Amino acid sequence: MINHMFMYLSAMEVLTNEDKKELCKEAFQDISAILAGLRDQGLSDFEIFEFGKSLIDHFDPIKMENLKKDSDYQDALFREANDL
């Protein structure tokens, strides 16, 4: 699994490009092993692909920003409705 050294870095510490590269390399190996395990347990390649797409969508920065804007807008509407 991913080297735990990175999990203990404080919020103030900055990862170097080499640290990021190594972390991503380890994550890729971990994720590949997990996906292979899903295949071994009977999931099809298509099901694994769809699962991977849903993970990517979950971390899509544009979608995350749009969700935040929608949430902020709804919060503003609720505040305005409460003021009436």
C-alpha cells in the first residue's frame, strides 16, 4: 500500500515534484492491484471501467466547483427565504 510517510506530512509541508511522482507511482500500483482483485472476483472489464469512471467523476475539479456553486446558491436561497 501507499507509503505512509506521505500521510504524516503536515498541512504546512509541501511535497516536491519527486515526492508527488513517487506517491502517484505507488498509488497506481495499489489501484491496479485492487482492480485486478475485482476482476479475479468476477467483475467484468466493463464494470471495472465504469467504476473507474465514477471515481474520476467524483474527483473532477470542474464538477466539484459546479457543485459548490450550486450549494452556495441554494444556501443563499434558503437564507433569503428564512428572512421573509
